[in-house]
Amino acid sequence: MTTSTHLLRRRRFLPLFVTQLLGAFNDNLFKNAVIFFVVYSVYQSEKAEAVFSGIASALFILPFFLLSALAGQLADMRDKAMIIRWVKLLEIAIMVVGGGGLVLAWFGIAVENFAIPLMLVALLGMGVHSTFFGPIKYAILPQHLKQSEVLAGTGLVEAGTYLAILAGTILAGFIPVEWAAAGVVITALLGYATSLQIPEAPPMVEAEPLDYHILRASVQLVKNTMHDRRVFLAIASISFFWAVGAVLFIEFPLLAKRVLCANKEVASLFLVIFSIGVALGSVSINQLLKGRVSARYSPPAVLIMALFVVAFQQVCSRFAPTADGHLLSVAEFLHHPLAPMLLGTLGGIAIAGGMFVVPLYAFLTTFVDKSQTARTIAANNVVNSGAMTLGALVAVGLGAAGLEIVQLILIAAGMCLISAWLGLLLYRAEQAAEAVKVEG
């Protein structure tokens, strides 16, 4: 924790940390304001709500799949700080569009025909924003931090991201939609201001022509990155983790309304608990590993996560519907006898998840050459987005086919088992590589 505190006092880390924190906050303030408004104020059909939630998630994820290769090339071959500033400038324009959609929804003007499509366009735009910012926020760490600081820096970035998700989610669930419209624009302006303080991060390799053929570039990027077994296993493990996350995040608002008979503030509370848990797991794993980048604790962490997912599903299945379709407020929900167990199992899922994924991201940024870091993260984002899209499609498809929401949660537990197996293979490959190094 000392190293972490030290980093927060340094210009080589703090402006980047604040910039990514504001970006994650804005993503979630806008995305959740849109989803909560539509689910609770527009549609009254479980199927329509599930389809909209899936479409919104898919639109946000799609740019990661299509544009990560270009984002990785740019980040490795151009000054990373400069790219961040251009990306944050773009965020201002995107949030003006998205805020306009929220304002139209507030006034009730062409809600389904114009306001909602406008908000979905902005969600797609924020996906593009995050696609280009994502590789940089990890790739810049080995360039600005010492080797012994990278795990702590990665943990802080993850913790900060989820605390920002927490703040954005709380506000989205509790403030009026018109306040959210103003908030996303103001936050985008602040994000651009803090990005101006990030120190230069020139490319570590000579610039090469960019490949704008997104499909070919994506295939080549993943092919070039995944040839090393350890990188392949790390990316595969992270991808299954985010597929689990996609299923859970799609289901939370629907679960709150349809299964637990709770209002949008309770749905927001679930995301808050999840975000706090991941942040705690992200920071605590650095203490367990004492700054050493290793997948040692990843397999048991994700197995524990699977157990908590099953326990969470069992608790949810025991909630009885309220009379006359009444939606519980936060106060009423917290007085429910099963609420402590439900929130406890949800927190357990999140803490274990944070402990699982942070060392894997740190592994990707420290194992490869610094000139390849952004493209490695970009390749990871391509595979991650494919896994998340598949998870979202499976959740939406099974929901549309009539499978109960509470049963869909068990899909996440099954994905955790696959992640644990991949994490174990990675740790064994890590040990084998260390043994060869010692013998050499």
C-alpha cells in the first residue's frame, strides 16, 4: 500500500489515474442513466427490457472488437499522452450528443423514435472512446513506472476504475435524468483538462504505416500476440472473466425489477456493491503478491468466485414476489431477511473477481517488450470483446427463449470454471518458464 500511496503523489501517475477515473465515471453515469430510464420508465415487458439491455451492452462492446487493432497500433507508434488528449476531446462531443438524448427523454419528446436512438449512438461513441483509451491506460504504466511499481499501478487503475463505476452508478440510480445530461458533459470537460497534465509518452519503436483494414489488422494483431503460450492463456483467462461480467451486468437491472421486485435504486446498489468488491480485490492482491507479478492466486480466486455466483443464484431464487407488483425501495429491500446474504454473496463475487484479473493484466504489460505493450492490450481487448459479445448474446438469446433470469446466472458460474482451468495452465507455464531461466 505504501507504493500505491507513493504513486498517487507523482505526476507520472496521478494525472493518468484521474483521467481514466473520470472516463470510467462518465461511461457508467451515462450508460446506467440510459438503461435505468428505459427499463423503468419506457418498457413494461420483460422481453423488451432484456433485448434493450443486451443491445445497449453490445453497442458499447462492438468498437472494442472492430477498432482495437487500430487503437493498439496508434498507441505503440504515437505519443500516448497526445492520443489521450484527442480521445478526451472526442468524449466531449459524444457526451453532448448523449446528453441531448437524455434531455429529450426528460421532456418526453420523441422518446422511442429519436431520444433512445440518440442515446444508443452516444453509447456506441463511448465504446469507441474506451477502445482507444483502454490500451494506453495499461501500456503507459511500464513506460512511466518502475518495474516494481507496475503491479501496484495496475491495481490502482483497476480499483480506481471500479470506484468510478461505483460513483457513476450511484448517481445514475439516484439523480434525475436531466442532471445526468449535464453531468456527463461537465465530466468530459474535466477529463480533457486533467489529460493535459499527463507527461509525454513517446513511442518505443519507429512509426510504421497504420493498417486501416480493421478485419485484417485484428486477425493479424491477435495472431502476432497469441503465439506465446503464456500470453495466450492470460488473454483467454481474462476473456472468460469479462464474459462472466457481461452476463452479470446485463442481468442486474432485470434481476432487481423482475425477480427481487425492487426499484432502480436497488439495481444501482447491486452495481455499487460489485464495484466496491472489485476495487477491494484489485488492491488486496498486490499485498498478497508483495508486488510480484504472478498468476499464483488467480485459479483459486476464480473458483471462489464461482461458488459465490452459485450462492448468489440460490439466494435470488428464494425471494418471493411482492403484492400487487410493488417495487421495493432501498430501505425496504435492506429490511428483507435475505438482503444481507444477497449483498454478501455479491460482494464475494466481486472481491474474488478483482483478485483474479489484476495480476493477469499486470502480466500482459510486463511480460512483453514495452514497444509491444499497447498492441498486446489491444489484442486482449479484441478477444475480450468477442467473449463479452458472445456472453451478452447467449444471455439475451436464452432470455428471449424463455429461460428465467435467475437461471441465467448459473451460466456465469460455468464460465468461472473455464477461467480457473486457464489460470491454472498459465501458472504452470509461468513456473516452467522460471525453471528454464534458473537452469539457464
